[in-house]
Amino acid sequence: MRFIEWFAGVGGFRLGLESAGHTCVGACEIDKHARRVYERRFDHAPEFEDIQDVTPSAVPDADLWVGGFPCQDTSIAGKRAGVVAGTRSGLWWAWYDLICAVRPKWLIVENPPGLFISRGGADFGSIIA
């Protein structure tokens, strides 16, 4: 299966999926330190840097999209601004727009347990809706 790793970090999803026989066809990561580790690990930097700049036409064909959008605004260790008001976790909406435009067959979303209770559960509800 072909997949794209969004909010790639240092390639954790990629390591697992490739070891299971799947093929990574693209990745997106903005953090310069994580990009350097990713590049050393996979011999190239992620194709996309800022998810807010990715257009649907630039996204390679893939059956599966994986990612863990930034969790700082939903984590119990964070300031709890949520996905609506949070500048980091709010990047979910940029990814959501791409998901709606491209419509991958499969989607795996990772985030901390705090997402379930962020803003009294409203954040998780808005993502599911």
C-alpha cells in the first residue's frame, strides 16, 4: 500500500509501515530539526514543509494517509487551547481541508488521550464530525 506521512516528525509511522511492506510516497514536516533527522534516516528530506502551503494537486496518489497533528493545544501537559483556538493543534484544519479535497481511502490519526477531553470533548467531536 502507498502512504503519505503528514506531521512526519522523524519518521515513526514510516518506519513501522515500511517494515510491514508498505511504500512511502510523500511526507510533510515543518520542524527543521526533525527534517534533518528524517533526511539522515531516509536519505531525503520530507517533500513538503508547511502543511498550510500544500495544494491538493501537489499530493501524490496514496491509499493511506497517516499523521499525528501537533498535540500541544490538546495535551494535558499543554495550555489546552484546543483545535479551534490553538495555533499548533489547529493545524488539524489544514490537514482536514486536504483530506476533504483528495479523499484518501484510509486515514490513521494519532494524538494524545487529552484530545478526548479537550474543551469537554468538543475538540474530538468536531474532528469526528
